[in-house]
Amino acid sequence: PLFYCFVAENDEGKIPGMALYYIKYSTWKGPCVFLEDIVVSQSERRSGIGKLLFEAVKKEAADRGALRMEWQVLDWNEPAIRFYERYHPEILKEWLNYRLTYEQL
């Protein structure tokens, strides 16, 4: 698969949240897990769903023997930054993110 997903399902069978991740490879570290997105519906935020989803991806990374787990947060997304800072991650300020758009490809 290109990606994997964990979903949170409530008692009514609705899905208020999901975490999408994929396996990437580092030349120096080997296989790594990249958390692409955690999305929790606005009405369900601060209910613990995001934590459960993050913990599920974290456990999956450990179970796969990944040597690291990575993700990105937009600098204006203060709630997400506060959420992730609870885990005391290493913040990589020296790395610049580049991309080519569809039109450039």
C-alpha cells in the first residue's frame, strides 16, 4: 500500500478522526514512519481522539522497527504545535522543505 490509516469510530458508528501515515526510507536510518495527517472533527477536538490516533501511529512505528517517526506542522497551527510538544519531539529547524507542483513536474 502507498499509505495506511487508523480511524476513530464513535458509538454511533461515525468516524470523527483519522491518522494517515506511510513508510519512508532514510539512507542513514532505514525505514521510518511519516505521519501525514491527523484529522479530528471540530466537534470532537479535545476529547482525546487525537492522542489515541497519535499513540496508535507511534506504536505502529515501534512495532515495525522504525528508527524514527516524523511529521510536519504548519508554523501557524498553534493547537497542533501544543499537542505535539507534549511528546517532546526533536524540532528540526535546520531542514528546509522543498516541493515541485504538478505543473512543474
